[in-house]
Amino acid sequence: MSDADTHRLVPEEILNKGRFELIDQVFAPDYVEHVMIPGYSQDREGLRQFFTAYLAAFPDLDCAITNEVNEGDRHVIHITATGTMTGEFMGMPPVNKKASWEEMHISRMSGGQIVEHWGVVDQFGMMQQLGFIPTGP
């Protein structure tokens, strides 16, 4: 399996299908998460815990890869995510509303596994759609 194929397993299999058994295959034992997620460690176990909470809050989560770039050991994917918040997430109560947001993820690969990750998520847009932030006048 190529590094690009491994990288695609995160949105397509782990998040869309809840296949958490793939986490140890996809992420290196010394994996480092560079996105600060309050309450979670920046390693593979923290990522596993975050993914579990994320899918508990958005059980119908659908991540569609809209663009990707693979160059050397760096792999970038642009995702459009859609989900209905039916569970608590990071201290926010469930609102039973559907939202769509965009995400950009950069991973450094080594030995067929993700060893580092950086990402940006349109949290503002997500929060507006879920009703946590007013949409304006």
C-alpha cells in the first residue's frame, strides 16, 4: 500500500466507517499531533480518544476528500465533512443539527505510517451551523 493510500484510510475508513482497529496500522507508535486539542494528548492514544469522541458526537460523519497532493513524505488532503451533532462534544451539548465544514490536513509519512500531522478545520463555520455562534444580522 502506498503512503497516499495509507493517508486516505483516515477519512475513508477510520472516520467514515469507525474502523478504529486501523489506527495502529496507519499511525506510527511515536506519532506526533501538532494540532492542539484541549483535553487530549498529542500522541496516537490521544488521537484514538479524540476520534472516539468525535464519532460519538457525529455518528453519521461523512468525510469526502475533495483534493489531495502527495509529494515526497508530505501528503495533503482537503476534506468536506458533514455530520449531525447528536452527542456531546468538547463540552458542547448535542443540538441534533447537521453541519458541513472544510478541513485541510498535512501528514508526514515514514515507513508507510503517519508520523506527524498538522491540520486546519473551519470550526467557526461548523459552530455557526450548529447554532453555537450567531450567523449575523
